[in-house]
Amino acid sequence: MREKIIMSLTVEDYYKGPTEDKLNYMGELWEFGKSVEKKEVYIKISKGTGTNSPICVSFHLAERKIEYPFKNKK
């Protein structure tokens, strides 16, 4: 189910990034949030580099409210 959720991410799910991956040096990190079964999930993805594929670094219930810069505010 994680892959399906990641593949469904849109610009409105964007939280922040790119930021430098100072831990693994595997490319830029991008952060997102997604509502899954009425719970907010935090997702961090490494873009990868020329020799490294993209990878999901973090996928868990959000520990705090996520602010979405591109989400329509109602």
C-alpha cells in the first residue's frame, strides 16, 4: 500500500524540499504529507543520484501538523 500512496502524491501533498541529504548523501530529500484513512502520514523521499534509485526514507504517522504550501485552504 505504501508504494500506491507514494505514486499518488501530488503537488498539493508537498511539504518541503529539496533539502540536502547530509546523512546518506543519496541526492535531494523531498517531504510530503498524505491523508490515509483519515490520518496524516509523513513521507520523505530521496531523489537518488545517477547511480542510486529514488528511495522512501521515511513513511509514518505525522508527529505534528504538516503545513502544505500548495494546498487550497478552505
